[in-house]
Amino acid sequence: MRAQALGVGALSAIDFTIPPGHILALSGPSGSGKSRLLRALADLDPHDGSVALGELTQTGVTGHRWRQAVMMVPADSQWWADTVGEHFPDGAAIDPTALGFGPEVMGWQVSRLSSGEKQRLALLRAVAHQPRALLLDEPTANLDPDTTTRVEAWLTELTRRHGWPVLWVAHDPAQIQRVADAHLRIAGTQLEAVACS
């Protein structure tokens, strides 16, 4: 994924590339524009500049088609039907056990889900749509340490296996060290590189 001369909110004329199969961590103070940047990359917010995924350009396809390829998982996922399974594509190969659920989870009422369960199921739902890139807004914020470790391992393995470029918003320096191939931090109107050891 490549962003060129991207401008959204206070961020101006920023450039970055995420190679296939790599995770780029994005950090910055609260209110600095991390979520807004993800929304621009997903073509949900107006912005300047260009975004491309291989030969696919954001301006060259409909917003719906772009968001099928570049799948965003927001910090607060949206659920519009009564049961979990209604939110998944028909015939999708889904392994809920990878994130600690049994197959019966597809029949659960959304109203019974905790915030952490919603977060894990939103990730599973995104993957079930077979995206070509992922935009993750604090994907483990509502999870306990053991579940966080499980989700990190699952996401990093899928990223490598499918060759997805992934932008992962995170606040925890330890998590960034565990999952990221590169790290950018919002500093004012620009992005600055942070060393990953």
C-alpha cells in the first residue's frame, strides 16, 4: 500500500509505503489524527493526495470496491443484525476457534457480546471478507493480556501468509515491538519514523 502527498485533518503531504506482508505501527497522542488517517486510507473521509494498493488506486474504483480490498476494523465495531453469523459472508471459510470461540458463536445474539468479544469477532469478520490489506484501529484495546497475545499471533501469521500490508494503530510500545516491521508516529502535521528493535 502506498500513500503519496496525503493530507487529512492536521496531517499534510505525508508519504509512506507498506510492503506486502508487513505491519506498519502507527502511534501518536490522543486526538492527533490516527483514526482519521485510517478513515482516509479506507476512503471514508475526504483527503488530499493519492492511495494505491498495487495496481488498484483509490480514485480508480468505487468506494465499495476499495473498502472490500482495503478493510478497516475500527476501534468500535458496528453490528446491525441480531446474530453474529448474519454479519459474515455466505460460504466464507471461518475458524472461530483461532480466536477462542466455538462454532456455536455464529448463532449468538449480538446483544450478549462483551466489548472484547465484539473486537475479536470484528477482526474475524474482516478476514472472512478476504481483503487485500488491513487497517486496524487499536485491535486489542479491549482484550486481556493472554487474549491480546493470541490475537497478535493470529494477525501476524495471517499477514505473512496472505501478504497483506497492514497499518496497525497502537499505543503500547511493547506491542509495537512484538508485531511491527516499522513504526511511524504522528508528530504535529507529519509522520516521523521510530526505530523498531
